[in-house]
Amino acid sequence: MNGMEKNKMNKLIIYTDGGARGNPGPAAIGFVIGTHADGGAGKEYSEYISETTNNVAEYKAVIFALKKAKSLLGGNKAKQAEVEVRSDSELLVSQMNGSYKIKEESLKMLFVDVWNLKTEFKGVSFAHIPREKNSRADALVNRELDSRLF
């Protein structure tokens, strides 16, 4: 195994999703923390987060995921970890990568929360992926919403 492959295997990959039924409406988050490209071998989490917008739910999913990753790794290991957050939210990824401005007031503080959490790791990057590549995190969101709605 060459050094490049080893680095790739040591990267922590997190798939996140947030969604609301209605906009705003009942919302939930879901994420998978793992090291495999499909996210399938990782730890899964989901939570109902009350009524909000899709964009707020997307940000909250990243915040919860980074906090959980830090908790799972422990502070010292987190400081050594490279994390890649994968999301199907073009808005979130583009804002976190600095190519879109944040116009919505409700997202500005959430952006700061994510930015501050990034300092807990060696590095955090954000990648936009197609919805079909984020199916597990999406299923977790829908499971939470389905369990709350009658």
C-alpha cells in the first residue's frame, strides 16, 4: 500500500442530510460517520429537530455530526483527524467552501457554529454529492419524519 492509499483510508468521511416536510415544517437530521466511501460501515444517527427550514436542517445535521465525530474520536484523536463532510446540499457546501455568500440570517450563526467546530479537527473539507450517493443519510431523515407524522 502506498502512502496515498494510506492517507485516504485514515480520512473520516461523514455523510449528512437534513430535511423538512414543508418549508418550514417538521424537520429531522441524519448522518453516517464512517471511513468507507459508501458510508455503509459507519455509525448512523438521526434525530427529529422540530419545525424549521430545509437549509437550517442541513446545517444542523453537520453540527450534530461534527460534535458526534469529536465525541467518538476523543479530543486528542480529533485534533489529528482529517474529516470530509459529504452533503447533497449545494447551498451548504458552497457556503462552507466560500463560493456562496450567506444571505439568510438564520444560517449565519449556524455557519459560525460549523466554522468553530472545524477547529476541533486537523482539517475539515466539504464535498457536494448527488442525492443518490447520500441515500443512507436521506433514509435516516425520512425515518425520523415518518415516525413523527401521522
